Amino acid sequence: MELPLQITAHNFILAPAEEQAIRAAAAKLDELAPRILSCRVAIEVPKGRGRSGRQYRVHVDLGVPGGEIIVRRRSDEALQSAVQKAFKAVGRRLQDHVRRQRGDVKLPQRAPRGVVTRLLPWEGYGFLTSSDGREIYFDRRSVLNDAFDRLEVGAEVRYVEEIGEQGPQASTVTAPAVHR
């Protein structure tokens, strides 16, 4: 990693062996993508009455070229298990990010088509309208080959839809190739 790993513990003291386990997990991420810019790990034990046992929450923020990967609230009663869950999720997202950056993500043969209806380039996201009239959100990181800045309102695109936190969103967007 180019920047040092930052580890913070809230409401408890992190043992040296636990910190070493976190550093080892972060080193494995560096093997997946050697150009990681930053890695911040925050572990907390929420304060609360009436709870038996601790619940460790692990938050991992990974800075990568072209974006940021964030995994929040991986909870478990065992710190090691919570850390493993968080880093496993970050690893999957990091692999997806690397594939997207390389352009290796392949769309299904019959990926649906849509039309870009709104673009907010300064915010890094936009909306497309599906063939059945639904509005679908997408962001800069969803657009393959760093083509977000080349998209225009009215452009026809292919996309892969998934359910996001606030409704449908496109996980992968690509403009069909223009043959000349």
C-alpha cells in the first residue's frame, strides 16, 4: 500500500495480536490490487445497556484509483470473526473493482438496453430509463472503461441491474460499440 494502514479502536483497547491480524488481512488485499491508496479500519464496541456480550463492529474504507470501497457494520461477538467478515467483503468488492478497471466485466448476452436521461457529472452519477420506463440510478464507478465523462443524455447503453439501498441501480453500464 502506498499510504500507511490506519487502525482505530473505539470504546475498547486493541491488543497487539489483534492489530497484527488486521495488518495481515490488509496485506492480503495488497496482493489483490497493488495500487491501493489508503486503508482505514475502525473497530467499535457500541455502548448500550442490557446487552450481554460485546458486539464488535468493523468498518473498512479502502481508497483505490478511481474510487473508494467502503464496508460498514460487519458485526460479531468475536473480534477476529468480525474482522474476517469485513475483509472478505472488501476483498470481493476490490476484485470487482479491479475487473471493472481492466474492462474484464462481461455483460450477459442479452443485457437490457436503456437510455441515459439525466447526468450529474459534478456529482458523479446519473439515471437511465429502461425499456419498460423505469428510472435506474448509476454512478461513475458503474460505467466501464472510465467512459462516464463521455456519456451524454440520450445515449443508448446496456446495463446490469441490481437492487440498491434506495431502489434499482445499474451495477455495470456500457455504451454499445459503434462500428464504422
